Amino acid sequence: MRAGRVRLAAAAALVAAAASACGGSSDAGPARPAAAGGGATASAARPRGSVTFGVLAPLSGPDAARGRDLLDGAKLAVADLNVAGGVLGKRAALVSADDGCEAGSARTAARRLAGEDVAGVLGGVCTSAARAAVRALVPSRLPVLVTSATAPTIVDPTRTPNAYLESGTPYQEALATVHWLAYMTAQRLAVVTDAGQASRALARGVIGLSDPAPKVVSRQTLRDATPDWSAIAQIALAAKPDTVYWAGAADASGALLAALRGAGFDGTFVASAQSESPRFLAAAGGAGAGAYVVAPASPQNLPAAAGWAKRFSAAYERAPGRDALRAYDGLRALAQAVTQTGKVDAKLNAAQLPRLEDSYRTFLGGLQFASDHTVKYDEHIVLTVSGGAFKVASTLRSDSGG
């Protein structure tokens, strides 16, 4: 499981939080791109005697946009830290390395960052790259936060004692879904999924966690490239469900919902994270109103993050994505670990990550980690469709009242 509570050092936390909430300006500027193949590059001129953090991200190749988003989120965190006085009275700085979303490049990049005298490392968009980087960083004992990849096998309390997963896992998405089903008092559940391995695994998780309630009355896995949505809807509705759950692609989700409503279904429709997409809204049309989607929180669907998102957009001339938000929180968590230790010490700083103080807050609440090094209170929230757009229905966070 995963969670989050982080408290930056006294004045730093308060000033940085205020800057985020107010939408103040940032001095973070564009970073020089890292060399392909894992080369480490300073994201800005590194001040003498600074506390420097490393960022691993795909800065070239097909995932470069996500890598840039992640790096810019980290840069904005550094800017906010420096406005608040830095870390231990020193300027915070960044070095970045291109992991190419590939295991070999990530291993090389991680080792180069470990040699850059950094206080901690964050990043990891792709599972294979994140896993390789985390293992390569074990000898350094550096604190490591995997910001974006979600596979729980990336971290292990024994094999990778210095590394933690910041984003929620697929199991946690299933758990969040069942939490919402229980809140909605679902009694009879029909489950439909596409043929993708991840979708089927997610559906199995929802079904397993639903025992004994809600009762799963129908299960379908679609393997036809051009499904007959009317027939699929009729099969699901034959079991008289009050709730239908879909795991899979967004356009198929919308088509299924339209067919269900067309067949007279007036119950609850809940979909997996992929349905948080314009493709779902387009395929569902008017039938989409009132549908629910369980998805990781993003800056766009968190009202509390509006000021931060505005500052990010002003600094980088584009809207932030989830990777930027995770990197922003992750870098501040690494800084907090250093602050709590009182010095830059890899082993001691890593030991502080599961002990982050409650005064540090993300836009969803705190940041805490479970014993398996996943996040304890994950970032999954529930969205609903209203007025042709997604709006937050619940944050599902027990520590934030959502």
C-alpha cells in the first residue's frame, strides 16, 4: 500500500505551501536536456555547497514528454524550496539523467547520478527502467522515490531498502474501486473488461475484493476487435445488476455505457482509470452523465492544486501532468528527509522517508509509506461526469476527510 505525509522543515514547508496555494511566481527555468543513454546533466548552474537531487526520466524517445513533465515538476519544487531558504540553509539544485524508459539505460543513468554527489534520487516512468534504476542505486544507499511507475515489484523492503513507491499500485486502484462500490451500496455487480492483461488483472482484483459484497452476478471478457455492444449490454443486464464495472480502454467504455443506457439500464456505471479521457466522453455522449471513473489524481481534477498548476503553466508554458505533480511532491519529500536528519547522509536520509513528519502536506493530504515500501494512502480518487466534463466526486482519503 502507499501513502503520503511529508513535512518540509519548518519555515520551508510553510513558505513553499503558501507559494503553491497562492499561485506565486517561480524562478524555475527550462533545463538543458540530458544526454541520451544516461548522461547526467545539471538542470541549472549548481551553486557551490548546494544540496543536490537527482532526477531519472525519459528525456529522449517516445516517452520524452512525460520525462519533461517529471523534470519540470522537480524543478518547480527546487524553486519553491529556494524561495523558502533552501535545504539546511543551502541552495537546492538538480541534476538529471535520461533513462530512456529502458532498463540498460536506466541502470547506467542511475549509477552516474550516484556519482554526482546527490542527496537523493527520484523519477521512474516505466516499470522496467524504474526497477533497474532502483537496484542499481542500492549500493549507494541513497534515498530513492519512484514517482510514476506503479508495479509493486519495483521496490522491496529487503532487496531495495532505500527505495519507495510514490504512486498507487493496480491493487490499490482495485481497492479504491471496491471502496467506492461499498459507499454506493452496490449489491449486484456486473463486470466487463477488454482483453488486455492489465485490464483483466484489475477486474480480477475488483472481483476478489468484492467478496462477499457486492455480489458479482456477471463477468465478461471481450476479445472481439469490433464488439456488438448491444449484445454485450444485454448479457450484462440479464443478471439484473444495479452496478456495472468496466476495466479497459476509454472509447470502449463509452460505447458500453451508451449501449447499457440504450437498453434501459438506470443503475450505476463505474470505470477504470483509462476512462478519464475525452474519448470516453465522446463515445458515451449524453449517456456519460453521472458515470464514475476511479483514477489517480491529477492537477486538473484537484481544486486545491489549481494555484500550483497555474504557476507551473506560467513557468513552462503548458499544463502540468501527473508526473509533474508526483515529482514536485517527491522532491520535497527527499528534502524533508534531509531536513529531519540534519545533514546529507544517504543511509540516514533514506531511513527518514518512512518517518516523514505530518506537517508536510500534498494536495491530497500527507505522505506515508507502508512496510512493503509502497505508498500507504494512494492518490486514487473518484471522478464523475457532469456537464460533459470530469469533476471530483470523492478523494477517498481517510486522512483528508475525502
